[in-house]
Amino acid sequence: MSNTAWEHCVSFLRDELPAQQFNTWIRPLRVDDTQEELLRLIAPNRFVLDWVNDKYMDRIRDILTHHTTINSNQVEITVAARKVASFQKFRPHEDQAADMRGSRNGRAAPMAEAPSYNQNTYSADTPVNNAQPVNAAVGQSGGGPQDRDEFFDNSFNSINDTANRSQHNTGNSFSNFDETIPSLSSSVYQDYQNAGNVSDQERQVVSVPQPARINKSDVEGGLEHKSNLNPNFVFDNFVVGKSNQLGLAAATQVAENPGGSYNPLFIYGGVGLGKTHLMHAVGNALCEKRVGAKVVYLHSERFVADMVKALQLNAINDFKRYYRSVDALLIDDIQFFAGKERSQEEFFHTFNALLEGGQQIIVTCDRYPKEIEGLEERLKSRFGWGLTVAIEPPELETRVAILKRKADQARMNLPNDAAFFIAQRIRSNVRELEGALKRVIANAHFTGRDISVELVRESLKDLLALQDRLVSIDNIQRIVAEYYKIKVSDLHSKRRSRSVARPRQVAMYLAKDLTHHSLPEIGEVFGGRDHTTVLHACRKIKELLESDADIKEDVKNLLRTLTT
Amino acid sequence: MGSPVQLSLGVALKDEATFANFFEKDANAQVLAALKNLTATSSSEAQNIIIWGAPGCGVTHLLQAVCHDAYEARKSLQYLPMNELIGFDANDICEGLEGIDLVCIDGVDAICGNRSWEHAFFHLYNKIKEAGHTLVFSSHTSPPSLPILLPDLKSRLLASVVYHVESLTDTEKQNAMIMRAQARGMEMSEDVAKYIMQRAPRDTSELFELLDRLDDASLQQQRKLTIPFVKETLQF
């Protein structure tokens, strides 16, 4: 019922609002399908929610009341919950369930997170109503009863595993990997009990393993470590060349001997050169080597966001405990810590704790530690305690090898000459090289042609084209006057001598070709002439382009000057 | 007191931006196919596309058409017109968008040089890529020439698949105008279209805005699109 009513409302709003507003504010709203008695709209974030509430809610309510069977008090708007922080134990159940489903096979949980809908509900009548649509959340996350069965089965395997394991390991954490399988907190069980829609059968299942409840103070048992590792970034598909061989050698060493003398490993270099790839490769190798390794990769921004969240929730101890209990902590783009003093301080203490515990730290940055502005000296100096390696932009041969490898992965044949053609033109970094190759492959798929130099040239014409041909009439008049060695004022004048009239016609032709101005507007800026004069000039030059080599050459030269 | 004006709101035929009412030219076939494919596939692989072209070439129309298709396909989406949103808090607007299936950022040129927006988009890009969702940018500047200060963002944008949208020629604009008029239930002859083309701004968005005025006036006055009617309405 609510979906049909909302569709009806949307069709009204589509006609009433400018397309831009409709697409920005109305189209992103989704209906919570699980609600039968009310129309609950879900906004992507609080900003959209506030805007819709402020500008459109009255109208929405009005349309629904007058054109559907929905009453105004049956309408509410809510916002999708923010992604929860890594350290949070008591996470919204649907995220937890999604994570657990993803990490069932012991690999990293998938990076995609289903949005959850459990915060900040605004009702049409009550401005703020922090409702907790638990049922909606379960439904939205796609977890049906069967999923929940699987989830619980796995949860309890995990809980039982944990119950049989020993307590917190000490010393070099990699010597005790077997004892540190992450597990599920009992809070998840509580969440599901409270959900209200758990079937009797499910209740029966969840009520069995009471003894396995984890003590909240249990450092290991209470934490679930989400690695965030990208399984595609491994050593096998890292293309090595002069520019990155040192980095690769160091990363391989760390993968073989984590927590050893290369701790921390500091990898630095420009954007898109493979720092993140190397970092993930170490993480994946560690997980491969020891099942259950608690390897956590995160971008520095996420560390900061988690810390802010921890402070907001008064849960800074959970935060500390989480990050200090990992076996390897991989933090990307540390330069984004610059100026964030509290995060730096927390990271400093985490860093020290990990180093003392023999846990591996890998950090990437866009520059040498000493050159990071806004970073505390003590952190800079600690980054230098282990091994610092630079990754340079790849040389031509490496760029070609990267392209060939990427083409192989996409099951495309990339001839050598075509690979060299791309590599010679895209020199800055690997990421952009891949972007160019993707464009070439898209073109090959679309046209059904094999990759060749010709196809590459055609494809990269788009990517490497300069500004589109759009210049101002002023500029056209100036360039044309310079070219014909006359004054700009001559172009505006009433003079009709050939030496002035022809350049004026050329300038009018170029103004029509290179700008979006209307013919009357063009006539106006050429001394207040009529639009028919402009039309005549354009037709004349078009005709001369076919018959007069000099004019053709002039127009060609002027076009080149104006558009490059 | 003048006669009451008949409101065409809710009465005029819908002319929202869709692929169906985007004037197709051969040179744009590939970009159209790529954009239509975004909502047609159920691939979980992250897809990032940038479309760019001169003002008036239709990038905004295309982004809104993608949103239309995504909506029809019941995918979650967010459209961000940057020329409108640049003045707001970047982090507030980007918050949580990684959970959305499709995010369309229209006019990324507007945020170049704005530190807070560049950083917000950099983080949003990373999170959307991690989530395996789709991000589409539009720009009026060739992506390599975008004056982005944050190299991390620029290299990510250039890792996307870049498509150029070719502008329409005057004849194509004329035909496009006839097509759009038809979509609104108005009959526009070639002579009328030519008459408008020779006098009106040649930017397509401005040209199509004239159709709104003609549509409203034609409905109010119950008149067909003739040259005298167009002349009177648009005051040429």
C-alpha cells in the first residue's frame, strides 16, 4: 500500500518540481517496505532528511492526504544509519549479521555494508522521534529467516570456539595465532532476542549455549576484527620494476617475518603507485599464513572517524582495546592525520603498544616521514624506527608490463605496440594507466574490435582531449584581428572594404562555430549588426572553405590557435 | 484585473530527463550504452565513470537519466548538483552515501580548489569503491585538465572510465527541439524550429527552457506553435 501511495506522490512532485530538485531530494527517498501501517521514507543521510523535512514534507503530506488513503500522521521520514565504527562491540544487529555472513569462511568480511535504518526517525507529526524500526532493519539487510539460521549457527560455532581458547596472548602475537580467533559478542544474541520477530524455532536455537556467553571484559572474546583486506591485492599480481623492487622486497620480508626488525614498515610515494596494493598484499599473505590472523587494514580517515565516534559514545577504552589487540595494523595515507592532534596522540599510544607487543605496523604516506607537515615530531621519529621504503613512478617497461598484466586479467589481448602507445602517453601513475586501459577495453567491447594502436588512439582521444571548443567572442575577435593585422575596432566598424569585411565574416563564422551565442547576440557584438548579416557571413565562409584555399588555411590556423 | 492564468503544473506531459528523450547522435552511442549499462547490470563490482563535454552538451540530462533508470530499477540513488550544493558542508552531504547503490555528482568542476569538498569526495570515492557501488561524475572540463588540488582525488577520478559527450550541431539541436516538443505533446514544424534556432540562445539547456515557456503559453492560449505565436511569446 505504502509503495503505491508514494509512487502516486512522486508523480505529483515530478511534475511540480524542477528536475534538479526532484532528482536531488525526492528521488533518493525510499520506502521502508516492511511497514504496513505507515509510510516510512528513508533518506540517505541526515542532510537530505533535514532538507526534505524543511522544504517538502508539508507538500508530501498534503498530496498523500488528498490523493491517497494515507493520513498525515501515518507518514514519517528516517535516515539510514551511519556505518558503525570498527571498535564498536554493540553494533546494530543487521550490520553484525551482514558481517558475520560475509566472514563465515574465515576470510575478510565483504567491504560492502548494507545500510541500516535505525536512527533519527522523524515523524510527520512529531518533529523528532528516535524510533527503532528493528523489523525494518532486518528486512532491509536482506537477511531472511534462513540467513538468520545460518548466522546463528556460525555465531555459536564461533562462540564455542572462543570458549575453548586460551586467554590473551603475549609477546610476538604471530607466535600465538591459533589462539586468537575473533568471535561474536553476546550482545548480538541480545539484539536478536529483542528484535521481536525471531521465530520460536530461532529462539530455541539461540537459547542453548548460555555457558558460552562471553565476558565483556574478555579482551579477545569481545572483539570482532574486520580486516577490510582486498583479496585482489596480492604479491602474485604486483608487477615489479626498478621503481618498486625495494618496496616489494621489504613487504615480502614483513609478510615472512611480521613483528620483526622491519617494524614499522613505512611505504611512501606519490599517488597511484601501488602502496596500498603492497600493504594489502602483506595483509593477505599474513592471513594466508595463519588462519585467524587479526589483520586490520584501514584508511587513516577511518581511524579518525572511529576515534571521534568513540569519544562521542564515551567508549574510548573500547577503541583503544580494539586497535591494540590486532596482530597487524595497516594504516593507509597517514598524511591525512596532519593537524588532527587528538588522533595523532591516540595513534602514538596505539603505535607504542603494538610495537612493544611485537605486533606489526605498516603505514603508507605520500611523502617521507620528516616532510609531513602537521604531524607530531615524536610520531615522525617513530616512523623511522623500522624500515622506510620509497616507491617511485614506474618506468616505461614497467608500465607496459602492468598494462599487459591488467589486460590479461580482463582476458583481452593487448598487442605490444598498443601497450607501448598507452604507456608512453600516460606516465604519471599506475592508477591513471589503468583508467586509460579500462577506456580502451570499453571501446573494444563496444565496437567488437581487437585492441590495436588505432583503437587505442581513438579511445584516448577522449581522455587526452583538451578543453572542449568553447571560447569567448572577445577572444575570437582579438585573435582574428591579430591574425589579419587589423584592429578589433575595425571588426565593429561600418567599413565594408574587403580587407576588413572578410576577416569580420571569418570572425562571425568562428563565433557561431565555437560559442553557443545566438545569431542576434553575435550580430550585436559586431557593431550592432542584424542576425541575417551573421547568417550571411556564416554561409559565405562555409562556401569559401570549399573553393578558396587561402580562407581554408586561415580558418584552420585560427581554429588551431583558438582551441589549443 | 487580468484573466486567471491556467496553471500547466501537473497538466503538462512529463518531460523529465530520460534516455528516451536524449537526442542520440552516433558519436555519443558509446557513452549512452555505458550509462544505460550501469543500472542494467547487477554486477557487484564498483563502477566509476566520468562523462564530460562542453556546457549544453547534455551531461546533466544524462546523469538525471541514469537516476531515472536506477529509480525504476529500485536501486538507491543520490544525485548531487554541485553548482547548487557547493555552499553546504561537504561532510554533511557526503555522510553515509557509501551505502547508496548509485551516486551521481553533477559538475565536479565546481568543487575544484575547494579543500573541504575535495577531501570529502576523496573519502567518499574510497568508501564507495570499497562498498562496490557506482559513482558517476560529470564535468565540463576534460578530466586531466580539472584543477583539482588533491592529487589523491585527481588520480582516482582519472582511474574512472572517461567518456566525452559530443555537443549537437545546429541541425541536430533543431531536430532535438522538435523531438522534445513532440514529447510534450506539441507539434513543432521545421520552419518554426529553424526560426527559433536563428534567434534563440544556442545552448541546448536554454533552448529547451524556451519549450517550457512555449508549452505554458500554448496551453493557456490554446494556440498551436506558429511563427507569429513563437515571436509573440518569446518576444523575438
